[in-house]
Amino acid sequence: RTMKRVIVDYKKLNKDILNLLVEKFPDGYSDRDIIYFKNHHNDSIEAVEVKTEDTIYLVKISERLAGVMQDYDDNTSDTDVPVAVTNEQVAEDADLDD
């Protein structure tokens, strides 16, 4: 069985993915956690990886990601946290990498 790979921008994170990020990187991520690859536009992408049972999420790193993770960890009811996005929306909006 192959796992689905989804690239997600921090702006499109849902609470489930944010929970996975905060659980995997409770003190934030470091350089050794970062995955480097090129997307289909040949742009260099830096991401951190979190997995569910059937999906590998590659969350694109930006200066804002650490702040979003920290805010979410500090206050899970923070109104700045994006509302949940369905998997269909994520798949539609994300660059898919087979």
C-alpha cells in the first residue's frame, strides 16, 4: 500500500496537522528535521514531515510556521489558527508528489 504524499503550505494547515507538528516537534524543529526537495516547478522547497496512517504531509517551512506552531501550542483555541481544511481541499490546493 502506498502512502499519499501531500505538500501543505502553513497557511492551509488544519488543526489535525498542527497537532501532529506540535506533537512531533514540541520544542520546534531543527535543521536536521528539514527535508529539501524540488517541486514540479523546479523550485527548491524546505519542509518538515508528519505522517498519519495513510498520508505523509510535507509542511512547507516559512518564517511564520514556527510562530503558528508556537501560538497553537500556547493556546489551542487561538482565533488565529486556521479553521479545519478537509483532505479534499488540501489535495486540491497542494502540489502532489507521487
